[in-house]
Amino acid sequence: MPLTVVQAGTNARIKKVGGRPETRQFLEGLGFVAGGMVSVISQIGGSVIVEVKGTRVAVNRDMAAKILI
């Protein structure tokens, strides 16, 4: 399931990062890698705020939909 449907306060393991090669490379550079853990902090105004590798990151809904957990 995509990251966009996860409730705030939930921890999950990333199964796959989809999208075009440039998109995958961008997200992997932010720390979204298969097997990594992500914690959803909140969803505000179309953005999803998550904590990945000890850093808080905001990604838009389109990008978050490409991160499968």
C-alpha cells in the first residue's frame, strides 16, 4: 500500500520505491530505500511529513504515492 494511506504516528517498513528512474533516485537520496523504516508524522495540505533515517522530510502526495510499504 502507498505511504499516502498510512495514519499519522505509524511506523512502517518500505517495500518498494516506484516511479521513473529520476524519481526513484531522488527519493532514495532522501533516505527512502527498500527495507528502511519510515514514521509518518502528519499529513498537511497535500504533503506528507515523515521521519526517515532520523530526519524529518516533507514530500508531496504524488511522491508519497510512489513509496510502497
